[in-house]
Amino acid sequence: MNSGIYKIMNLVNEQMYIGSAVNLTKRKDQHFYKLKKQKHPNKHLQRSFNKYGENNFIFEVIEYCRLINLIKREQYHIDTYKVKGKKLYNICPNAGNCLGRILTATHKNKISQSNKGKILSEEHRKHISESKKGCIGPNKGRKFSEVSKEKMSKAKKGDNHYNYGKHLSEAVKHKIAESNKGKTRSEETRKKMSESHKQEKHHNYGKHLSIETRNKISEAHKGITLSNEHRQKISLTLKNKRNYINE
């Protein structure tokens, strides 16, 4: 087992950073790589590292535990060390997320400005991809009530959707199309997608499109040439629909 809770401790003042990791060895390397490159996201830890030097910091495993218990055990150790009066470099009071951390409008603006126009290299993207492999999603295994699902659905509809009002350039559209090429979905996934678009679940169910909207849709489809394979799929889908209705 290589997952568990760790601490990065300053040997001079015994202040520490507590975290959890799916792969402790990899996480140690990530921390010290970023600290040496002056790119660590925790500014308190970075400043202290710069002041006291690499030789005065150690990485220690507090305990090994199963993936499902990582966040729970991390929170336990954060709370325990605080009760003991230990100083922590941790910015966020809650394990695994930034809940409880309040950003000022100036801070938010700085973050926004610093990320504008950034173009990540292929190597950087690969590093990000590798660092996230094996990580457990925050909602994995959670069961949402129908009320919660409805709220989540409403939060992304209409002008609440993050892409509402945005007009994607042809270059962006092309990138999206290219990234989706060659993807193979399982039969189970296809069935779920199909079910989610049937009858009242369809996003246009009950809507009455205006003449203007219909004309726009018509214009958007002009000049599009469908391949024989695509036509056969459409034909097969319509046949299946007719058979389903007749039954």
C-alpha cells in the first residue's frame, strides 16, 4: 500500500504541512520539485522553504490507509495537530478542498489575470495528466437525491450554463472535434445517452421553436454532406424507433 497521510516538517521551527496522497512517493517528488522551482501553490510553505533551505525540510509518512479513508484521516490529523497547538502551513482548514478559505476580490482578480493567455506545453499537459491518474473524483460513489439532481440540473440550464452566450471560434470547434475522434463508447454508455434523450428527458421536449430559430437550424445544416456510414446509422435508428412505436 502506497496511499496515506504525510507531513512536510520544518526542522527549525517544527511547523508542518499535512496532506494525503494516492501515491506517497510521487507526491513527495511533486512537492519538492515545485518548491525547488519556486512554483509551489502553498505560498507559506514556499516562503519558509526559501528562508530555511531544503536541508531543513523532511517528508514523513504519518500513516498508510485505504483510498476511501484518505480525506477522513487527513482531516483527523489536521484537527489533532491544531488541538496540540502545532503550527501548520495548510491554507485550507478542510482536507481535500478549499472550503472555508475566503478569497478577496483582489486575490480573485490576480488569479484570473495570471491565468489569461496561458498556453500549456505538451510536456506540461502530460505532467498534469499523469498527476491525476489514479485520483478519486470528489463525487465518486456518492448517491444524490432527486432533489439534489434537480438543483444541479437547473444550475446548468439556460444563462446559468458556463457556455451560455459564448461563441466558439472555428479553431476551438476543430480542436473539440479532433479530441473526440476515435473515442469508443461502451454499449452501457450508449444506452444511458440514448435514454437521457428520450421523450420528456430531451432538451427540446415541449419547446416550440420560433420561425427564426428553425431558419437558423436549417441554414446551419445546409451544405453538410453525410457519409454512407452515417446515413446507414440514421436509417437504422429510425427503423428501430418505428419498431419500438409499433410494439
